[in-house]
Amino acid sequence: MFTFTGLANLAADPRGGIAVREIAEWLEKLGMSEYAKCFAENRIDFSVLPELTDQHLKDLGLPLGDRLKMLRAIRELSSPVSPPPPQPEQRSQDTAERRQVTVMFSDLVGSTALSTRMDPEDLREVISAYQKCVAETVQRFGGFVAKYMGDGVLVYFGYPQAHENDAERAVRAGLEMTMAVTNLKTHAALQTRVGIATGLVVVGDLIGSGASQEQAIVGETPNLAARLQGIAEPNSVVIAESTRKLVGNLFELEDLVAKTLKGVEGPVRAWAAQRPSSVESRFEALHASGVTELVGREEELELLLRRWSKAKSGQGQVVLLSGEPGIGKSRLTAALLEQVAAEPHTRLRNFCSPQHTDSSLYPTIGQIERAAGFRQDDTSEAKLDKLDRLLAQSSTSPHDAALLVEMLSLPSDGRYPVLELTPQQRRQKTLEALVVQVAALARQNPVLMIFEDAHWADPTSLELFGRIVDKIPSLCALLIVTYRPEFDPPWIGRPDVTALTLNRLGEREVVAMIDRVSGNKALPESIRQNINDEGGIGSCCRGRRRAIHRCHSAIRNRCSSKPARFVNGAARPARPRQGDGTDRGGDWAGVLAYTFDSGRA
Ligand SMILES: Nc1ncnc2c1ncn2[C@@H]1O[C@H](COP(=O)(O)OP(=O)(O)O)[C@@H](O)[C@H]1O
Ligand SMILES: [Mg+2]
């Protein structure tokens, strides 16, 4: 168990790359500032401090008295941290809680070397630019900077504000950060290393209040994140297995050989996150290890198939599919795609993302990039060639192609006409061009268009889909819009628009689901009853975590030899909190599948 207080620096710097300044401060506190230079020259940092012997200090030229004082101070530093005497108001139940948190450690590479060749003022500027860059990136992704430690930064994702995709946010932030730090214009070229791990921690004001208050966390996770940071190559992001499980295949990962890490039991699997993956969709990426077989939803699927038949006959249709998070909207949509897989048709899948609610036409840009087959390492020219091939299939005019090239932020290489348009005209013409694309495709083959998670749509996408809804009655096309109840689609009530709300599954289906995901392991009746009492899959959203955890633990204890896993914080033994920003209260199928699915565990 790692207590994240006084020993923080030991964990933050397993490579000895930082803490020059902190060592100097520590020496100052001991009244031994005169040795700061000697310690820096000999690259003594907090990670090697506990190993210093009397002989080492003698070799460094310290007199006996100072050696003894220093050895005592080192012993005190390394001894377990004893918490301050409990003070009721400080240790109140309200300030510390168990949470699933993704912890990130970032560290500036080579700061010891920088400190020896740089003027202290310049060094301070460099470190402050670095910290500012890290903080800005982290905040953009919804993370929380908990502490600056020398030139390291400790960050939490999932506390104090929880999001359903904190692990993904952390990895994205890490990748951006390594780039942003490299691009910083300072006195020296900078690089960073990032370590990320996810786990249950106790978090909150554990230490004190007022000026000394720290958002400290206790648990193995921060230690692991720090150690992973220590094995990361410069400019790379290393993630723990626990984080990898939550991000699925959303990133291209390099499997690092299992490592033995100081302070962590057993060999540890670690992964270097390289870039966001170009996997076709968020849904597939997160469910790549096998979608659970569809349970129930026969009527809903039948309705979708009927609308599809109508659409194919030339009476275009829209289905508005709403429901709580985790209730099965994406699963049902995937079931329709499976059913029609053998028929000739064109799929256009548009996925909104919680991180891109202000990014104009983000879902459409992603759809076109995937359809064209863009790869991360393609040159602009290669991308334009691919785009040309895609647009040829819908006989796109050069004028429209020029608009789409701009929409994709590709530099035109002279193969498209130059458009003299005001920004407003450009926007309108781009939306028109996109509707023309759908219409052109629908003339060749029926189009099955999906607009996933419209509650996260940017305003321009909403306008685009409004235009598509207007146009659809005359097309061979079915548009399915999925969204959560908080979104109010403006298209309800039209003759070609069907609203379908997914409700909780019935008892029979819940039982079937339990059987499938638990591999028919015998579940005690009391547990089945417990799950049913809680309302089954999808019913446990918002404020029912305690119940989820109860059932989950019971299932885990009775049926699985595998350790418990938690999905995105959905099931965790935390006290339920009001208004913590978590919008994914629980996801039965996910929790169960995660626990039992051998592909994942
Ligand atoms: N009817 C169902 N049959 C099988 N698995 C389901 C069903 N409904 C949901 N799931 C599973 O539950 C999890 C959450 O469902 P998902 O479709 O992603 O929810 P939503 O899109 O509504 O947020 C997924 O793992 C999904 O495969
Ligand atoms: Mg979904």
C-alpha cells in the first residue's frame, strides 16, 4: 500500500530524473544547503537517498556530525508515514471516499542535466512553462492537477469530477501532452514521460485543511502510475493493464514485456500508448473482444427491420432511439447491422463524442475518414488520393470535393477549384454537399445511416442531420439517431419519423443475460432475485451503485475465480454521491460481461 504523502517524491522519480530542486529544499530544511551542489553533481535524488550509506557520505566529504544527522533524516523520510492525529472535522466521512480514479504522472525528461547547465532563473522558467503546458492539456480533457512535485505533475481523472470515459481522457491527454511539451518554445528542447494507472483509491482531504490541504489519495494506483512513468521512454505514455481494459482498442498499443517494478508485487503488464487507433468506431473499439449475444429486444429489432424494408422501397425513414446510458441502444443498432449484413447497402456511421461537442461536424469527418481508409501516417497527398477514390463512388462534383477537402482540413494541392466564399457561404455549401453525398449514395444502394449519441452532437452536425431528416422521405435510406433522455430531438412528430424508447429488460431477459455472461455458472437464487429486485440491466443507472456493487460482489464471490473488475466506475463500493458528474451510473450487462468474459479478464 502506498501512502501518497511524504514519500511522494520517491515514487515520482524512480529514474532519478527530477527532484534536484526538492533535494535542495530538503537539504535546506536540514540546515545543510551547502551540500546541494554536491548532491546535484553526483546525481543524488530522492530515489537513491534511502540507499546512501555512511561511507558514501564520507566519500562525498561530509564530516561525521553531518553524516549522522543526514542518515537520521533519511531514515525518518523512509519510515512509514504516520497520519496526523485524527481531527474529527478534518477526517469527517464527507471528505474522504473510495473512488475509481485514473492517476497520471508526468515528468520532465533530463531535468537533472538541465539544472546543471542552466541558470536557475532560466530553469525555473522552463519548469513553469512545462507545468503550465501539462495543466492546460489536462484541464482540456477534464483532469484535475492534484500536485506539482518539482518538475513532475500528479493528475487525477475521475476525481473530483467523474466522467464515464476518464481512462480514455487520461490517455488522450497524455498523448497530446507529449506533443505539446515537445513544441514548447523555451530555453531548452523538452520531452516528457507519462505513466497512467486506474484503480480504486481513497481520495479526498486526508491530510489537513486550510493551506496545507491536499487532495491526497491512498492506494496502489498512484505508485503504479509513478513507476510506469519511470519506465516510459522520453515522449511516451505507458499505461497499466487496468487502464488498458477500460480503453479497449481505442488506442494503438505496444505490449511492453512484463516488468518488475519497485514497490509493486509481481511482474506488471504495461503498454505504450502510441496514438488513437483508427478502428472503425468507438463502439467496435470498446467491444472488440466480442459483443454479447443479443438478449430480448425482439420487438424493437423487428420494428427497425420493418422501417428498413420501407426505406428500401424508397420511403425513407427516421428512427429516434432513446434510452439511458448502458440500456442497449448501440447493441440494438449493432443487431440491425448484423441482420442486414448480407444485403447490398451502404453504411454511414456517425459517432458523436463527449470530447467533441464543440468540434464542428466531428461525426461526419470521422465517418468520411474511416470510409476513405485514412491512416495516421498517410501523407496529405495519400489522403487526397484516397478521398478522390471515395468521392468518385458518389460522382462528387469538383466544387463539392473542394468543400469536403476543406472540411477535412487537408491542404488542397491544386487538384480542386479554389472557392471564393464567405465563411457563412462555405458552411451552407458544405452542408448541402454532404446531403448531396447521402442522396447520391442512396441512388446506388439503400443507405443505412446511424447517428450515435446525438446528445453529444455539435450544433453544425445537428443542422446537418436536420437537413438529412428533411430530405430522407424521398431517399432509399434509414436514419437511426440514438441519444440519452436529456436530448430533445426537434424531429419528433413527422410522418416518417418513429420515436422508440428502450426500456429496461424484463425478468426473463435479465436471467438469460446473467446465464450468458456468467457462462451458465450456477447462480444462487438469492443473487438472481437481488438482480431482479434491482430492475435488471439498465435499471441501475444513477444512484444505485451500492446495489450494483452488492450484486456484483455476490456474483464474483460465488461464481468466478477471477478478480472483480469494474467498468468505468460503474460498479464500485463508494458511497453514492450526488452530483459528482458521473453520467453512467451503472451498466449491468457491461459489468457482468466484464467480469465473466474471458476475452477481457
Ligand atoms: N439486449 C442486450 N443483449 C445483450 N447485450 C446487451 C443488451 N443490451 C445491452 N447489452 C450490453 O450492455 C452494454 C451496454 O450496452 P450499449 O448498447 O453500449 O448501451 P447504450 O448504447 O445504450 O449506452 C454493452 O456491453 C452491450 O453489449
Ligand atoms: Mg451507445
